[in-house]
Amino acid sequence: MATKSSTHRENVLNIDTTLSVTLARQKISLGRVLGMVPGAMLTFNKHYADPMELEAAGLPIAHGEIVKIGDKFGVRILEILQPNSEQAAD
């Protein structure tokens, strides 16, 4: 028989969260954003083969590499990140 705490833990672990893969980030002016048109190209200071950041609920949780799986893409996990004290305080 499951205890109350184990049932609660199972319920918490079944909560869905948004998982995102961040390819790159950069700050640009709002004017440049408003000036974008279809076909515009943006260059980032990140090599295409560098690890990507995997986020759960907006917090970084892992680094991985992009892989092709059939006609879809996926992420191969390279490193699991440890939560830092700032994330734990939020």
C-alpha cells in the first residue's frame, strides 16, 4: 500500500512542464527587431555544433546536441546541470 507521502510524490512527478531547447541568445535593438522582414538573416556568436541549452519551466537543466531522428530533430543529453542557489531561491 502506498503511503500518503509516496502518493504525493508520484502526483508531483506527474505534473507536466514546458521543455525548451535554446539554440542561442543575443540582445538587439527594438528598432532592428521592428525592421525585420521575411528572409532577413540573423547571425549569432555561437558555433552550430556547440551544445544547446535545455530548459524546464524556463530554468536551464541540461546541455545537449541536436540530432536527427528520422525526419524530426531531437536532443542528445551531454550534461545534466546542477541547480544553483539563485534558482533554488525562486
